[in-house]
Amino acid sequence: MRTFLLLWLTLYLAAPPASAECQCLWRGSFTDVQADTDLVVSGSVIASVGNSIDLAVSRVLRDPEPPETLRIWLQTADYCRPDVALFPIGTTWVMALEKITEDAPGGFNPSTPNISYGRPGDYILSSCGGYWLALSGDYVTGSLVNTPRWERDPPMTPVLLELVVDFVQGRLGRDALLEASKEDPALRQLQRDTRSFLRNENQ
């Protein structure tokens, strides 16, 4: 009996607590982290099961063409990933993702297949930097460039998705994105109205 109790106590103390928290360093805003990931896409959340979401890809910003739908595994245990509740069905995002290439020891339990580290061929989304941006229409917001550590929704002017695409594909520098995120939206609208007026005048 004593041997059994000692064995149980050893296993209990060795096991990570169910409420273990992620501990990672902030790796930077989207402009800092996206280049080190396997895939950058935009798309909409079409399903959510356990700690995973399915993202219907609308556009590939970088790297080989992925499947039309990606399974993305999010937070559980002490994995440094955002909570699935942040990505409701129907919302749209730009995500910089890392591909799962091999099984993690103890990461998949057949008894709880919807709660796991994830399967090889699927993707994970890190919470240790600006790995995702909210997408609304043609504009993104979020931890895009030079945002404070752990700031997920900084005050900023929405930035055109096309500018983010140009940055990811190496056609635009981060300074241009920074300027776009600081631009006065009223001034931008005035500039658009002025250009529209001038075009009409010249017709």
C-alpha cells in the first residue's frame, strides 16, 4: 500500500497542473514575427470544435498554396496560443501560422481528440506576439507595427490589407505601414474626396 501511495504521489507531482499557464517572451508585432512563420493567410472562421478552429482561406499572403480550409489549434494546457473564444464563427482575420510537422509527446489523446496539441499537417497560432490581425472589409487592425508588448488592440487607424500584402511580399517597408497606422482617418477621407472631385472635374 505504501509503495502504491508513493508511486501515485510521484506521478501526481511530476504531472503538469491542469491550469498551467503559458510563459513566453513577447516576440514583437506582426511586422516582426510574420517572416518566421510557415504561412500567412487571410480568411474567415467557419467552425470551432474544442480548442481548434477551421479557417476558410480567402487569400494566401505568403508561401505555398494551402488547403482551402485550415485546421488551427489554439490554447489548452500550457500551450502559448490565444483562446478559441477570441475567434468566433464568421469573423475574418489575417494570421501568421506555424505548421505542425510532427506529433508532440503527450499532445494528442484519442479519448479527447478535440482538445489537443494538434495533428501533423495542421497549424498553430502563437500568442507570443502579433500573429493575428482583425480583418474588416479591406482593412486590418491589431498589433501590426511598433505596438507595446502584449497590446492586442492598440489605438490605430485601420490599414489597407493591400499594404499588409505588399509588406509581407517585400514590396513595402515597415515605416510605410507605421505611417499608415498613424494617419488621420478624417484627413485620408478628405484626400480621397479631393481626388474624386479632381477626377470628375477633368472628365
